[in-house]
Amino acid sequence: MVEVTIMLSITLVLVMGAIDFLLLFYQWNAAAKAVQIGTRLAAVSDLVATGLNGLSHAVVSASVPPMAAPPTAPATTTGFAEG
């Protein structure tokens, strides 16, 4: 009976280790597949959102000219209400 207990505990440790390793391998494979799908989607998608060209033109045209004074910051920059 002692031999069965020893062999059962050793077998249980090996089986649980194998299950843990297989779960690790599954997670690794799922992460790699997600990266592959994400890069494929980024490669075939239109990266410029609709209307972004007009927005970037408005920002560039409203930018501060060279050697001009930088805009001043508002009095409270934390965004929290005082009181």
C-alpha cells in the first residue's frame, strides 16, 4: 500500500506538471496568434481615419509661428475643483 501511495503522488505531480505546461503552451500560442492577426489587420486596414486630413490641416494652419511666444497655461491645470 505504501508503494501505491508513493507512485500515485509521483504520477499526480507529473500529470499536473504536464497539464500546467500545456496550458502555458496554449496561452503562448494564443498570444502569438493574436499578434499575427493584429499585424495582418493593421497591414490591410486604412490607417488614416475619415476626416483626419482636414483636422491635421487645421492644426498645422493654426500652429504658432516660429519665434513667437508660447501660449500661456491656464491658472489651474489639475482639473480638480477647488474647495
